Amino acid sequence: MPKEPYTLTDPARLRALSHPLRVELLEVVGLERTATATRCAELTGESVASCAYHLGILAKYGFVEPAEGGRGREKPWRLVQYGQSWGVQDDMDPETAMAAETLSEVYVDRAAEKMKRWYRRSSQETAAWRDAAGFSGGATWMTNEELAELSQEFVGIARRFADRARDPAARPAGARPVEMFMGAWLPRPPDYATPGAAPEETGGSTS
């Protein structure tokens, strides 16, 4: 049984995950519960050889492990743990901070590409699914406490459905895999602040 979510702090593991296909393979294995390189190739559009190679890298750094049955490229894999978080912290050494920043960029780029892919093929879906999906954005003014509260609310929304990834019996009829990307960030440096207010120092953010 995979363990609960955890925080990545090892620079070697952060770098190992900093590849768009490896991020996607973790999601595929999580959704499928177990998946072979062949199945991963079917779902990602990559070659079986490429999926097998990158699953091997994920296994080397402790993200996936062999499941029962199969051998070679037909060997199924499963997650070691569900969910990862990472981010730049004040006490991080430069190597780890850079590795965390790189992984964040890979993850955001991958999410943006998959969102664009969805909109390119959304006409193939029913109106009900098209209307249910979507995104919204905007900008306003917040304190760091309010921003932290908003980020925690995002996490709380996603956690309402977390058990369905691990337990197929918890999925209602008609449920399909859905990806979410929720975030909030600072678009300007600290000296761009409320008029008349002294700029405040900001801490690291998590992804």
C-alpha cells in the first residue's frame, strides 16, 4: 500500500523528477494503480522503450516500485507514495533551491501544455463535460496570511476527491480521470506594494 504524501527535499530526487515524461508517468501509474511500460506508452503517446527507461529512473530514486506479476517491459509498476510537494525554503542550500525551482518550472510547463491539449480536443467531448471543465484567473491584493489561507483552501478542495485515486470503489458511476492545477503567486517583486506601505519580506513558496 503506497504511503501518504510527502515533501521532496533531496536535490538528487528533485532533479530526477525534473522531466515532463516522468511527472506524467507518476500520474499515469497513480491513476491506474499499477501500469506497465506498454500501458504507459498507450496513455502518454511515448514509445514503450522510452517509458521503460524513465520508469527505471523513477524506480532508482524511489518514486515507483515493482508490483506483482509480469516481467521486462510488461512488468507492472506502482507508486511508492501518493503525492509530492516541494518548494524553496529559507534554510535550503543553493543546490537544493535550484533543483526545486527547476522542478516547479517543469511541472508548470507540463500543466500548461496539457491544458492546451485539452482545449484542442474539447470539441470531441459532450457539452456536459466541456461545460464542467474550465479555468479562471485574476489578480487582486492580499496579505501573506490571506495568500496562505487561499492556498490551503485550494489543497482542501483537491483533497475532497483524493481517496478516489487510491480506491476504485470510491469512484461514482460516470467518473473519469480529471487533472487539476490550482495556484496563486506573486507577479511583482517586493517593492511593488500597497501605496504608502513598507515592503514586506516574503518567504519561499511551495508547488
